[in-house]
Amino acid sequence: MASIGDISGNEAALARQAEILSQPLTGERVMANAIRALAIDGVEAAKCGHPGMPMGMADASTVLWKKFLKYDAADASWWDRDRFVLSAGHGSMLLYALLHLSGYEGMGIEQLKTFRQLHSVAAGHPEYHEHPAIEMTTGPLGQGLATAVGMAMAERLLAAKFGKSLVDHRTYVIAGDGCLMEGVSHEAGALAGHLKLNKLVVLWDDNSISIDGGTELSVSEDPLKRFANYGWATKRVDGHDFAALQAALAWAQKSTKPVMIACKTIIGFGAPTKAGTAGSHGAALGGAEAQAAKLALGWPHLPFHVPEEVYKDWHEAGSRGAGTRRAWLKRLAKHPQRAEFERVMAGKLPEGWVETMSAYKASLAETKPKLATRQSSQKALEVLVPAVPELVGGSADLTGSNLTLVKGMAGASADNFAARYIYYGVREFGMAAAMNGLALHGGLIPYGGTFFVFSDYMRPAIRLAALMHIRVIHVLTHDSIGLGEDGPTHQPIEHLASFRAMPNVLVLRPADAVETAEAWEIAIRNTTGPSLLVLSRQAIPALRLVANGCKSARGAYVLAEAEGKRAATIIATGTEVALAMGARAKLAAEGIQVAVVSAPSFELFARQDAGYQAEVLGSARRIGVEAACGFGWERWLGSDGVFIGMTGFGASAPAEVLYEHFGITEAAIVAAVKKEGN
Amino acid sequence: MASIGDISGNEAALARQAEILSQPLTGERVMANAIRALAIDGVEAAKCGHPGMPMGMADASTVLWKKFLKYDAADASWWDRDRFVLSAGHGSMLLYALLHLSGYEGMGIEQLKTFRQLHSVAAGHPEYHEHPAIEMTTGPLGQGLATAVGMAMAERLLAAKFGKSLVDHRTYVIAGDGCLMEGVSHEAGALAGHLKLNKLVVLWDDNSISIDGGTELSVSEDPLKRFANYGWATKRVDGHDFAALQAALAWAQKSTKPVMIACKTIIGFGAPTKAGTAGSHGAALGGAEAQAAKLALGWPHLPFHVPEEVYKDWHEAGSRGAGTRRAWLKRLAKHPQRAEFERVMAGKLPEGWVETMSAYKASLAETKPKLATRQSSQKALEVLVPAVPELVGGSADLTGSNLTLVKGMAGASADNFAARYIYYGVREFGMAAAMNGLALHGGLIPYGGTFFVFSDYMRPAIRLAALMHIRVIHVLTHDSIGLGEDGPTHQPIEHLASFRAMPNVLVLRPADAVETAEAWEIAIRNTTGPSLLVLSRQAIPALRLVANGCKSARGAYVLAEAEGKRAATIIATGTEVALAMGARAKLAAEGIQVAVVSAPSFELFARQDAGYQAEVLGSARRIGVEAACGFGWERWLGSDGVFIGMTGFGASAPAEVLYEHFGITEAAIVAAVKKEGN
């Protein structure tokens, strides 16, 4: 029987460790040992956590932060800093120790002492917003790497726009074996190689240990060869050899390709028995082992105590970039594009775009186009893309279906980053993660398209965007059985519900061209999380014949009031609003008066006051209509409400046949209203 | 500006096509042209679809189906047939044409004529269950490949168990560029290479075209090198050269590694202007181009007409395996393990397992263990794994956390498939897809573990399992904020709702050891879709003190009735049932009597009759308790109900602190009940 963590002993690792530890202590090793000691202490205090990774990567991180990383601990938000992403987020104590030692405000020793406690800045995994120098939330493996690709893309795009004197920095990533096993490492690695993102440098913590034991349990590939095949420059070094690490990082600075450096490390380096085993990965070492580790490392200090001279060396590292930052500030002050650069980096929207959109909406109300909402979205983009220059679009190889590309947008390529469109390839998850990186970097508002059903592939990245409260915009077309013949694998049924259930996500399903324009306005203004524009393949008539304000901003509103007392209120979203309007007309012809409520966003409607909600929903019986499962609709329909929609997966047939087949029709709405009459 | 599909002309492809078409027609080419003609006709009749892929891969498919694939069109369900998976599922007409031409029942010419119409067997994408020779539902890219890895694993596992005389077949896959761009291709490819699944053969339709245009828009890697790095044998051939294709497939039969053959093809082969361009990928060629294509191919027949002599050649191919099948049936008849083999392949459960579980549950009722439900799950597995030999477990590198491994299970490796456990590595999506393949192959019941939050990574594969109605069991531990310090990236909040919204998925969140055992019983019996066992990290007391039947099978039941008239009904799931019971006791001490309903599965409860539902839910005010978002709970709580749970993401802190912090406590339940009293 194979048992858990049975890579016992790991004699080779312990022998190598002994050899290293027998060498005289250098200043760099002492700096690294400070990281190790703090990681041990933090995890011991919390009685849980992951000491193995920080202890293994302390040496490589020390070389990076002491000699290469461009940062100034005095200003975490310096726009031209290098980005540092801990993709192996479970090793969070590594990051907290680095921030503490190098002198960042807001990461004092008391923060480290409260590691993994409520309200601590030092959470179990690095959390964006907890500290300005935490570049992103990490933990779900592979995503730090994939998001960093987006950050590195942002650097290239902005450098092409504002010039090297303002934008010239690298993105460093520490990734673990787990990150490289994840599928998203393929999508991200291939994309970065294709775009030759040479200022992206990944340090792979090559410790050959995963939770179940040695990586030989499940891995046979050499990731370096894989990344070389993607177009990366690769190198393998002893992760405990300072000179080798320094040489590799110096080499990385000159690369014309993205760089992966495999740092061969001993997980839990310093722990006398657990080093080199899965035993040091995800649990406190325990008092005795912790003590013995410090002894072995030559670290005779009390828990959470760092000697002054070690702080001094670290603070020197932390202020190494101060001069560079000051010089940059001077360049910025004199830069002709200063105002625009500051505007986009601060995430402020340009002047005039609201007026431009208003004029566009007014023109729609006049022309009353019958369009699929994906087409309306493209028309909105034709207005927005020139008006909001920080928009960067793209698609996961469905450009012509998502209609995400408009005139004036060049596709980015390794040779040309004076571009505003990304051909992400058939890489939905990689796209969504890269979009997170574009947004996190600052200076850009990313949007990207795929079919709504493939939002499932992107879900882990959308969740991270929601957790981080960042502005990314997903253009999700082919939003229901209305896509027709491609059938159930391509027909989203449960996706509206599944994202409505996710905190901080704004789901927008507009009903016509005006609502689609409003959805774009709302999404661009939404700085607290991802916005999902859920759009139709099939054409629908214009319903908002007067472009009176941004009605969608309240989430739901009365599109057509009943003539007289409401016999019922029909609440619908997206393409089904037209059905509701059709049913309303039929009922009116029979003398039955109903109101139609268009509800492009339940999240926004839920934020309205009770008075407005009651006014919109009314006291008459409610009928909900949406070509999707009704899960979650009960909230709005009340106990005597009726839902007309899907109860299972779709089918392959023309759209109109499917609507009839599944009973999502004007006739069904009419019947439901009349049934109430009885 | 880069425009869509701007790889115009594609002169090289057209020149090469002209060269090939100038050669004399061979019998094989005519057979292949029959596929092309039917693909053209099917798509023209439907006025939509994907002709390009079938036209490009017709030659390779003809060689495979004529010379290598082990099948007998007279018996689609022959257990030792080779499996054929069309991972590039949009090219469904290729599969339908192959099934039709080779003589399968149930795929007559009338089926092809109704391609993409309601109730047609020939749906837009291949749908499992529509025809017994459709091995799986495909369309979401990458998943056919990843699922085929599971099928090939099943073959190895069953061959090790029943011997080569019963189990000795290959799994063939046709994958497109999109499949190989998807991240799951990495997870699946790495796993297959690691396990040396040498009877897996992938034909890559290497046509260099994706929807947005040439693959050079977004791809720079050579997938063959990547797969070679995973441990695959690889070869590149001209996909229109019959001799080369035959040689490559003959070579594949002898491989000691999984095989990938890049078939360099011209997409839309035969179309005079659209061949070699994205224009032939996803739309009907149009009357004139279709006509001209047939002319160029030397196919002068009416639409949907195949000459008798071509049928004859194809039927010969389709019956080529008849003798082999008969010989296999003879071997089966005499095989000492015949009964067991037939039992597992038919998906029938063994005798005695129910009694064994009953005895186990009775012992639990006696010992009343206080365990985390993940521990209870492991205890149930200790009973089930010996009792149900077709169970095959695994974990995505969280074995010690998911507690999915029990005594007597060896880990599968390239050298040893006499095994019942798979170390999937940090590859959640790849695991879920492989589990689908294990289930689809037949003979095995797969279960696999990861943290519940990472179900997001697996979601596309769980959806396919739900669409296909297959029995896979996901062991999803660390199911709430109860996991504690790892924080919000690891705390599922919306996942219960998101899967409850998905059709055909059974979500089971048991409350104690007895319910966990019941959940396993239900999951093993559930042959109509995936079951999700949602299990706690933290320990909870025993609540079911008498193991009286499988109460969980009704989805929800009264765990503790009120003493007298119900002042309220508290409905809870999983770990929160204990809180509800605690609150009930506190209220009783104050003379307030409430009932507690344990609701391990809302899907099962929704299937009960209205009378039972009313009896359980009662007419008193209802209070729902679940450490998750309340989305979808309204259905069960009614208009005056109260939900106690999460309203946003979690935080990093010890579990008990978090429950207090988020107000999911006995005190909160007590207060909610009392508020009702006012």
C-alpha cells in the first residue's frame, strides 16, 4: 500500500542540507535565515501554516530582493516598481517576512505575530488589499503565474504607449510544483512565450515535493523543457547557491524571452528531520523541530526577534530603489503625457465619455435597431474604445462571435505592443487570469470574450477577481438556448445562477441595444469586482424607445407599466424581455393589464431600498421569465410566483424551435397570467 | 488593424490541395470523400455546422476505421472494442458519417439529413446516449482528450484485473488545435505520459487554423515537443497521405508510450476557395462552394447519396472486427471471472454491500463518534472499498486532507495497474475529466478528492458528467469557513448554490458519520449523474443516534421533532445541523419547542411528493442555517423565513472564531427563533 508522505528520510536532501549548513555563515545566508526564522515563528504561533516553502525559497528570495527587484519599501504604490507575485501563495510567510524585513510600513512584527488570525494583515494566504505591497491574492495554484503574465503584458502595452522612461519594470513570480501541474500554467506559459514577454521572470521552487509525497508520484515531465518549447529562456540552478542565483538573475535581465529559473531547493531547508519531505509543507514544525532548525541554521534568537544588524542589511535592500524612484518621479514630473499617465494609473475615467455614450444612446432610441445584444455590444464598443483609451479587448479565439474587436484596435504581438487587442487563443482560463493581471497592474481596463457556457473554464479566475474587487469585464455571448444548434454543451443553463451566487460579481443581462450600452457604462464604472456582460447570439427588437437615463443602474425597473391596476407583473431578463412585452400586448388585447419589469442585474436591484423594490415588483402575482434554470428566482417571485424557464439542459435545434420546445413563449406567459386570474 | 480570418487566400494550402486532387482517385480516397460529401450535405441541410474539420480529417479517419480501429458495427456495445473519441466535437459530422457508412444501426441517412434538428441523433455536437457508438459528449475543447485518458486508464486497470484475454483495446482520439491550447491538455497529457498509457493514440488535426485565423495569431509552441516531454511517442505525417497515415498508425500499435500523431491537414479539404482558411471552420460552405467542392473531389452524386460500391467498402470496414469479436465472446464464455466481469461492465453493484453498510451504520449509532465528515467518509470507504471492488479512488494531491486513501489500495503507476488508487497530481480538471473516462469506459466507479473550493477548477468536467448522466463521485472536503486559517481563497461560499443550480448533479452535505455513510450509499447507487460529497474539515458530534434506514435518501428529514407544536423549524445542512441541535436544546430550556430538519440534499428533497415536503418543512416559521451564501434557499424558507449564513467571502482565522465573526452560531439561531415569537 502506498501511504501518504512516504518519501521518508529523504537522505539525499538531508545530506546536502548538512553540507550547506557546514559552510560559514555569510551575510546573505543570515538575511535568508531571518526569513526562515520568521516563517517558523509565524507558523508555530498560528499552530498551522506552511513553513516548508519559505524555508526552501528564502535564499533565492534574498538574492532577488537584495540585488534585483526594483522597489522602494518607502512607497509600495510606486507605479514603476517591479511586481513580485507569490504564486505558491501557501508560502505566505515568505512574502510577509520579506515585507517586514525590508521595511514596509504596515507589516510590523506584531502583524507577523498574528499570522492567520482574524483581521491580521498576515492572512493564511496573501490577500490583495490587506497590504499595498501584496500585488494580488494567491493560493489557488497556477493563478499567480497566469495573472503575472497579464501584469507583464500590461507593462509592455503601457510602455508602448507612454515610453520606457515611465514604464520599464519586470514581473517576478515564485511558482511551485503545483502551479506547474495546473493546466493554466500551459495556457499562461504558451501565451507569454508567444508574446515574448521577456520582462517576466519565474523562479520555480523546484523542490520535488508535493502534498502526497515526492513529485515522482505523478509527474514525469521536465517543466523547463515545456517552457522552452513555449519560447521561454530557461536555466536550472542550485536554489541554495547564492552566486549561482545571482548569476541566473543577472542573465535573466538580458533575456529576449520570458525566463524560467528552476531553483533546486530543499523544502523546509534547515529542519533537521522534516527538510526535504512533505512533512514540512503544510503544518507547523512543532516546538522541538523548530528549535532544532534554528540551531542548525545558526539562528540563536528568541521567536520573532531579528537582530539590529540583520534589519540593517534588509533595510538597505529595501531602500536600494529609493534613488531610482526619485529619478523616475522627476521624469514623470516633466513628462508630456504625465496627466494622462496619472489618470489611467489612478483608474480615473476620461472626461467626455459619459456624454459620448449619452449621445450614442439617444441615437439608438431613434434608430431602434433590431440586433443581437452581442451586436449591440460591438456598437457600444465602437463608441467606447475611442472614448476610453485604457480599454484593452480580446477574445479566447471567438472574436467574430463575441464581436469584441472594433476598428482602430491592433492585435498585440511580440513585435507590436502599440495595440489594444489580445488574441488569447483557445485559453479561457488563461485569458481571465491575464485580464486580472492587466487590471491589477493598473493603467488598463481589460475586457475579454468567450461563449457564456465557457465561463465555467474561467470561474476560478473570476472568483479571484471578485475576491480582489478588481475591474475586469467579461463579454459572454451566446447566452442561452438561443444559440441554437450547437446544443447543450454550448447552452448555458445554470450559469446565470452560478454567478449570481458568487459575491462581488455583477451579472448584467441586457434586453436590447440601449440596455447593452447601459451595461457597458455600468461595467466600466464598476471598480469593485468583475462585471459579466451576458449577451445574446440572436437578434431582438428595440424595447427602450427613449434613452432616459441609465435605468439599468438600479438593476430592475418597470419597462412598461400596466394600463390601470396590475393583474400581474412579468419580470424578465435579456432576450426574454421581448417575450414578456409580446405577452403583455396579447393580454392587453384581451383586456388584461400587466406590467413588464426588465431586470438586467439582480445584484444591482438587491442594493436598492425596499421602497423602490416594492414599487417595481408590485403586489400583483409575479411571473419570472428567463431562458435558464430558475434557481434563485424565488427571492423575487414570492411564494405565489411562477417561473417560466429551463428545468434541465438544452438541446440541439434552431433557437425558435427550442424556445417552443421548452415552453418559453409568449403563449406560456399569457397562460400563466390567466391562470392567476382564476 | 488585424481583422478576423485574415489568413486570406492561403495559397500554399490551395496549391497543395490542387496537387493532391490531381492524383488518380483511389478506393480509400473515395471512401474518405464519402465522409466529406456527407459532412457538406449535413451542414448545408442544417444551414449551419462545421464542415472544415470532417473534410480535413476524412483521410486519416478512413485509414483508422478501415485498417486499425477494433470495432464491429453490428455491436456498438462490445466491451473490448477500441474507443474512438472526437475531442474536436464540433466536427460531429465526421463521427456521424463514419457511423453511418460503416453500417451502425440507428445512424441511417435520414438521421444525417436531420443533422442539428430537434430529436435528431445527429446533434450539433456528439451527445452521449444519442447513439451507443458515441463514446462521450464532446464540444467543450480539450475534454475529449482528457476524458480519453481516463478511458485508457480504465483499460489498463481492468486488464490488470481480468487479464488481456478480456481487456485489450486502444483508445483513439481526434483532437484539434483548440484542444491542445486548452490547459486541460497539459494535465491530461502529463498524466497519460506519467502512466505510460501506451494504448492511447491521439490524432491531432494539425491544420494551423483556429477561429480567429491562423494559429500563428496565438500559438508559438510545438505541441509534439510538449507531449514528447510528457513521455509520449510522437510523429508528424501528411494527413492526406494514406500510406504515411497507415505507417504511422502501424507504428503506434507497437508503442510503449502514449502516441500523438500530428496529421498535417488542410481544413475544409476539397473546398475550392475556403480550404485552408477559417472560413471553412464553422459555417455552411454555401451552395456554390459545396457544389464546386464535390466536383473537385470527384464526387458527382446527389446530396446524401452514397453509391453502393462505396457503402460496400465501408461495410467491409465496419464488419472487419466481427471475427475478433466472436473470438472474444468465446473467450468470455469460458473465462473464470466471467460473472464478475459482466457484473462490473454492466454497472451492477455486488451482492452484500448494502448489508455490510447497514452493519457499519449500526456500529456508528452505537459508538457515536465525533468526527469530521471527511473522517467519517474515510471510515465509510474502509468498509466500501473491500465491499465494492469496482471503486477506484484518487485525489488531486490532497490525499491526506481528503482522506480518500484506505488500506488495501495500491497507487497506480506505469509499472503497476493492479491498483485502485490514482495520484492525479495537482490537476483537478484533469482528474475530473479522467474520472468521467473511467466511468464511461465501464467496469469501474471512480471517486476523487480535492478541496470543495477547487470544484471550480473541475466544473467543466462535472458539467459534462451531468450532461452524460454518468456515475462519478467527487469527495469535496474543507467545505466551508470551517476550514479556518487558509482563508477566503480556500473557503467555499457560493459552491453549494452553484452546483445545486446545475441540472443532474446530486449535492450531498452530510451532518454526521451516519449521514456520511448514507451519502456514500446514495452516491454509489446514483447512476444518473455526478454526486458531490461535501465534507467538513472540522469535527462534529454524532447526531443520528439510531441508524434507522437511509433517511438521507429523501433529501431532508426531521432529525428532531419539536416537543409539542413547532414554534419554528430550523433547516440546516452538514456541520450546521449540530448548531441547530444546540439551539434547539437551548430554546427547549426556555420552553420554546422547535424542530430540526437535516437537509443533506435539496435535489433529493425536491423529488419528494408535496405531502412529505409539507410534513418535513411544517407550517411554522422556518430558519435556514448553512455556512454558505443563501442563494436559492428562499425556495425552502418561504416568504417569512430567515437565513443564517454567509453574505460574502470568508476570512483567515480559526474556524470557531470565524463562525462567531460571521454570526453563524447557536445564539444567532436562538435569537432568530425568538424574534419570531414577538
